[in-house]
Amino acid sequence: MRSIELFSGCGGLALGLSQAGFLHDLMVEWNESACATMIHNKRRGVDYVTHWPVTCGDVCGVDWSGLAHSLDLVAGGPPCQPFSIGGKHAGNEDSRDMWPQAIRAVRELMPKGFIFENVKGLARPVFAEYLNWITASLASPHLTETGPENYGNPVYDVKVLKVNAADFGVAQKRHRVLIMGVRSDLNISLILPHKTHSREKLLWDQWVVGDYWARHGMSIPPDGRIPSCDFAAVRKLRKENAPPAGKPWVTLRDSISNLGEPNGQNNHRLQEGARVYPGHTGSTLDQPAKALKAGAHGVPGGENMIVRDDGSVRYLSIREAARLQGMPDDFSFPGSWTESMRQLGNAVPVQLARTVGEAMAATLRPVVDAAVRVAA
């Protein structure tokens, strides 16, 4: 299935969608360093990336007119800074707000479906009116500006989902908003992504049967090590004595344990200067990490910092951060630690993108297959 992607960043969303079966006709990213990362990995022949048609430029200047025929998907992660809890909260008054360009792409391309990702801050009450405008504009893009006549101005069935990436196998508690839609004239129902992992199954593995610790060659810690926020849930699981369905949340330890301490190889280099101070405490090993942030120090909350078993802290290496975002180990970052962490903090986790892409692919498959049969 054919896809066009806006605001591609360093490629997290594109990797997941590629794994879900989408082939990109065009990928647009304005940041030169992020483009350099994707092009670097294209040249290295990384799976999927080698075929990406990357264009480094501003989506505001893209002419979509020659790309609209039978396009299956438009996707992208519009810049989140205008809506981030850690940002200036300027919303649509922020010059970096690119939602109008996402809507323009849908209006002019009229794809069968679309997927957009953003920070959970977009769903805050202060932005409720703007989120309503976004969803209304995506549902009826021709109301903003007349669309191509040959499509008869179709409207879209739009869904807004609040998700935690940890529920989809990402080793981060990363809360995001997904906006998905399919063209109403296709007469298909949007299949939504289903959670595959859970906190309850992790707690079961850790504190009921102990499988988690066995996987890591460790003894089951005493109950005094159970985090206070989890104690009631653990007591309930022990009382019911029935394993939860699905897979356990992936923890920071799960994600990085076989890397060892930073050794300078393959982006796994120690970054000095990590320290604890109020509001900057790092991520414990036996839970999904706090969400990566794009700032050099990962503030607020110490999201880009590990708390070792002995209580000491250090910054995540680039390779560890890439693991947390689901990037394969052969996907490398040629820039500095600060620039690479910025790119990773802005990326869509690959596992989340793949799961959402698979749901969209399943939604569109009957229509795509029918078109292939007619063409044959």
C-alpha cells in the first residue's frame, strides 16, 4: 500500500509503517539533521530505510497535485512543541503549529486513510476548541477549501485515541494522541489498534510468579521492594491467582540489559554530567522508562537518565535511547549526543507505529485488494 509522510523526523513512524506493509512515495522533513540521519541510514542499507524517498524541505511549499492518484495513506507527526506540557503552551498561536498543513495534505491528496500522532497535551482542556477544529477539518476537509472534483468531496470517519505506548510493547510510559481516519465513501469501518502489553501482566511476572527476575538471572526481591503505587494491584493479583492475558510491559532493563555499560561502540557512549535534583530523578530499571524528551537533559523529570541498581544515575546512551524507541541496532545516529537525543525524543516509537499501521492496513486491505482484482 502507498503512503506519503509529513514531518518524518528521524524515521520512527516510517519504520513502523514500513514494517506494517506501507511503501512510501514521499517523505518530507524540514530539519536538516534529521534528514541527514535518514539519508545516512539509507546509504548504509538499513532494512526498509534504503528505499525511503526522503525530501528535506518545508511541507508548506510542497505541491501535492501530482501525487493524489489512488493514494492509500497520509501519515505524520506534526510538531508537538506548541501543545507539549513542557513547552510554551501557545497552541495554534505558535508559528510551529503545522496542523493546517496536515489538513491541507489530506484535502489535496484525498487518501483512503490518514494517521497523525501528537503529544497528550493536545487533548488538554485548554486546547479542546482547537482539537475540535482539527478533527472537524479532517472529517470534512472540503469545507476548508474545495477538494479535487473527481473525488466528489468525500468526508472522513475520524477517531481520536489516547494511548500509552507501553501498552503496545514500547519500553516507555509515553502517552500520546492518535488521530486516524478513513474515507466515508469507501464504506469500511476503521479498525482500531489493540493493546498487546499490560502493567498487570508485568506485575504478575514480577511479584506473583517471579518469571521476570528469572529472565534476568536475579532472585525475587522482598515485598518491600514493591513500589507503593503497585502494592494494591499486586495484592489483588495474588488473591485472584489468575494470570492476566497478553504480554507484560517491556521494562528499561528488558530493553537494554544485553548492551552492558556504555563502551563507545555503535552509539553506545557514556555522556557525563548526570545528577539527581528535584524533578529530575531518572528512570528505574524494572518499569518502562519515563518518556524520552527532546531536550538535552530530558527535563522535566529526568526522562533521559537511568537509575542503576545501586542508586547511582547516568544518562542514556544514544543506542539505549534508540532501543527505547524501537530503532534497530543497525540504525545509527551520526550527530552529537544532544542532537541525536533531540531526534529520538521527537520520534514516534516504532512498535506503536507498526501496531497502528497494521490496524490501518487491515482496514484498507479489502478496498485495495478489490482494486487490484478490477485492474487485473
